[in-house]
Amino acid sequence: MSYMGLGWFLFSVPWAYLLPMPTKESWIFIILSTLAHIIYSLYLVFAYRKVDLSVAYPLFRGSAPVLILVGAYVFLGESLAVLEIFSILFVTLGILIIGYAPGLMMGKILFYGFAGGAMIAIYTILDGQGARLNLNSQSYASWLFMFTGLPLFFIGTIASRGTVFKIGLAESLKGVVSGILSCTAFCIIIWALSLTPMGLVAALRETSVLLVAFVSAYHLNEKVRWSGIVLVVFGLILMRL
């Protein structure tokens, strides 16, 4: 996570100075979202020590779209058509079914999963509104991840007592490249949030779980709940009607 933060910083610095400065209205959202992203990143490290990634990840991602849908309506007055609401619900239900693991400590997993989903909802709503107030969504994203990445690297360095410098060049580069890739994805998402209802963007974003499911089924020989995948695909079809 520390080296991912470094990747965020290295990716964002050139763009932050090449693109226009954020507007004064968007700065409060950049600051609040920076804090939200740092807290969420640290929470991920903590949560994945407590629960299995393969179960917690779908809960993180699956619970977020509904929370974003509700939050965007309550705080921003953003409303959707009935079919769009149902499409989000189908996608959410499908993802939760994919991640359901009977026999495990589901109470504990649900707690960590939905807490993570709530954090995703908070920073998504902040980023969506901040990007809309800014004249350039990519300028907003660049400053956001420049501010987020370097503190995250320093926090990781201190918390690990310098262990981040001992993991080897290959692992370090893997973390930095992962950070650059995730930052690129975030920039696309923030651009989409500035143009489209947040609940729909969130639901489409979380369909990455489908790719994970196919990889699990065909390359790792893991059991996949195809009923959940069918619901996700049905939800995507509803979005386009």
C-alpha cells in the first residue's frame, strides 16, 4: 500500500502542474477526499488482516453502489429513473451473492465489508461533487492523488519501521506500477462521476468483480456462483434500457 501511494504521487505530480489549477470551490472536496482516501487505504490493510480477500472484496465493492445511490440523493438531490434504481439493486445483489461464503464468520465479514463500502461511498460522493465544481476533472484527480499518495507512503514507512525499504526492487516496482494503474482507473472514474449520476458510475465500476469471478473459475479452479453473475449482467442490461 505504501508503494501504491508512491505510484499515485509520481503519476499525479506532472499532471497537477500541466493542467489548470482546481477552482476554489473544489478545494474543500480535495482536502476532505484526501483524508477519506488515506483512511480507506489504511482500513484496507487492517481489514484484510482480519477477513479473507476473496470474501471481503465483493462486500466492499457490492455494498458501495446502493450507499452511493442513497447518499447522492440525500446530500445532492440526485435522483434516478426507476429502471436505473433497479439496475443498481440487481448489480449489488449479484455481487453480494458472488462474495457470499457460508460457513465462515459472516457476521464479522459483513461488518468489515459494509464499513469498507461506506468509506467508498463517502469518497465517491466527495469526488463526484468536487469534480463537478472543478473546471477540469483530471486536474481535480491529479491534486487529490498527489496529496494522498505521499502521506500514505510516509505513514506506511513509519508504521512498518522502515520495512518498506527492505522488500526488494521487484516488489517495490510492483507496488508503484499498481499505484499508477489504480490512479489511472480513478481518473477515469472521477471523469465519469462529473458527467453521470454517481450511483450508475459506482455500479458499473464494481462490475470488475465479474472479471475476478471468471479468473477464479477458469484459472484458479475456484467455485463461482453463476447466479450472482447472471444478476450483475441483468442489472447492466437494465441500465441501457
